[in-house]
Amino acid sequence: MRRRRSLSSVRSAIFWFFCVCAGAQAALAQGPQTTPSIWAPDSTPAHEIYGLSLFVLLITGTIFAVVAGLLTYVIIRYRARGTDAEHEPAQVYGSTQVELAWTVIPVLIVVVLFLTTARMIFAIQDAPEPKSALNVTVVGHQFWWEFRYPQLGIVTANELHVPVSSSALPEPTYLRLLSADVDHSFWVPQLAGKTDLIPNHPNQLWFDPQHTGLYVGQCAQFCGVEHALMLLRVYVDTPDQFAAWVKNQQQPGVQDEKVAAGRHVFETQACMNCHTVTGTVAKGTFGPDLTHLMSRATIASGAATNTPDNLRAWIRDPNQFKPGALMPAMQLSDEQINELVAYLSTLH
Ligand code: HEC
Ligand SMILES: [Cu+2]
């Protein structure tokens, strides 16, 4: 029995050792990862958080190794042998020195952890915003993200585009975090720490991604039934890609006569009460702006890829992808849905 307990300490020590190795290895990978990763920071705040977590892991890992090591030693060295069990060993009570040691040392350790963490939080939060910074207002909605670029006059949803920020040309992105309903949390672990979007309490977050590509994240605060399908995509573009994206987003919705039937359905059904297509009568703001729907790779906050089939299925019944999503199934005919999808497919 005792031998087995010491074995399990050894086993968990090995487990932790492998965790740290796996983390260190993943950290060597550069650039965006396909799943949210805390092991591959790629922006200043994320690097700072990563460094701090390694420091915390080192301290707690050392404590674990010392305690587990002593425990293992004592269990093996002083295990019951032969007739030992018949006599109770000498009992020792109270030692001021030992008690002081095991009180003062942990308090000191906690103070060190607290101070390093607090210092890092303030260093990130107080970083002065450079003139070259891009400002984006993020509004959390049940269960999607609204992105507004006040300097550029752009409104989009779910897929954030930002420029890459190199040391030669620093162009960090500063997010102002708001919420339209409940508490959400913006978390793209490779770029920055999680920060909540609280109604009536604007928060701020910044990052300066060092590589181009797609960084993924998610809402990290339970905000309702579809919380788990409130995914985040941050595209880090080269300066040219970003300028082209901005130029396209600033255009009004394309008006193609070939899809007038679908546009008519859109503007005579409730769609227009909840969605905006700039340049048309549709000015709703309850749901995502659809002016450039086709510039997005996914729909419904990453719940499905943006294909005509998925759009059809989504409009027929949003609950198929996202049970609890706040867009109603509108009981439209197949013909109306096909016309709608043809129209939406022109919104590049
Ligand atoms: C009551 C308001 C409401 C109405 C009416 C409505 N929608 Fe929506 N729509 C939403 C909301 C909210 C979402 C976001 C759902 C989510 O991701 O959780 C959405 C999402 C979408 C999306 C995905 C957009 C994206 O970028 O993720 C499309 C496309 C869409 N709606 C089309 C339509 C069409 C077409 C109609 C009319 C047939 C319509 N909607 C009617 C509220 C509405
Ligand atoms: Cu949320």
C-alpha cells in the first residue's frame, strides 16, 4: 500500500515533466497555430504572460518536487518493517522553528508571485498607446462579435483584421471592449490575456502580432447557451493586404440587378430589422453587419464555414448549427431561401 503511494508521486512527477517539455517544444513553433495555444505567444502581452507563467510553474514545480521527494523518501525509508507496527513510534509535538519556517517561507513565496504578477499587469495596461496604433471597438453580443473601426468607418463581425506589427514598423491594435448584453471575454491566447467585455464598463486590451496569418480564440466567459460557439478569428495581414481589406470594407454593399429577387426578400422580410447592408434600407444592428459577408470565411461566429449550402441551412433554421442562437427560423420557402443565398453571395 505505502509502496504504491510513493509510485504515484513518481508518476505524477514524470507527468509534469512531460507537460513542461511539451510546452517548451510548442513554444519553439513560430507564428499562428490552428488551435488556441498558450504555449506559442506571438505578441508582447502574450510573451509577458508566458514568461510569468513559466516563472510560476518553475516555483510551484520546485515546491512540488521538494514535497513529493521528501514524501517519497519518508514513505520508503520509514515504512513498516517486521514487528514495527506493534509499537507506536515516539510522538513529537510543537517546534516553533519548524512552524515559523513553514509559515514564513510560503508567505514570502506568495508575496513574490503577487508582486511579479501585479507588476506585469500594470506594465501591460499602462503601455502608452503610440500614434500609429489601430483602434477597434469590440462589442460582445450573444453569441457573436461586432468589430467597429472608428478611424476607418468600418463595421464587421466575428473576423477581425489587423496589420502585422514589426519592431521596424510598430502598429499595435488597441481594442475597446464593450458588451451589448451580458459579460463576455475576449481571448486569443497567442496575442494577449483574456479580458472581459462588461456592460457599462469599457475595458481595454492591446496586442502587436509579430507574424501574419490567422490567430484563433474564443469567448472565455459563460455568456449563455451558445457560449462555446462564440469563436474568434484574428487575421494578421501584411500592410498591403490590410490596406486592400480596408478599401473593400469601406465600399457600400454591391447592388447586382441579377439578384434583385433575393434583395427584395431580404428587404421585405424581418432580415432588414436585424442586419445592415450599407447602401440599402437594411439598417438593423441586432445581428452581424452583412455588407461584406462574403469577405468572411465563417458564419455565425465560427460555427460553420461560409458556403452557399451552409448559408441555406442557416437561414432555414439557425438552430441546426447553433441551438439557442438569437436569429429566428423564418419559415421561408425553398425558392425564397435560394434567392436570398444568391443575393448574399454577391456581398463581397
Ligand atoms: C431577430 C433578428 C434577426 C432576424 C430577423 C434575422 N437575423 Fe440573421 N442573425 C441574427 C443574429 C443575432 C445573428 C448572429 C447569430 C450568432 O452567430 O449567434 C445572425 C446571423 C446571420 C448570418 C450569419 C452572419 C455572420 O457573419 O455570421 C446571416 C447570413 C444571416 N443572419 C442572414 C439572415 C437573413 C437572410 C435573414 C432573413 C431571412 C435574417 N438573418 C434574419 C439576427 C437576425
Ligand atoms: Cu460570449
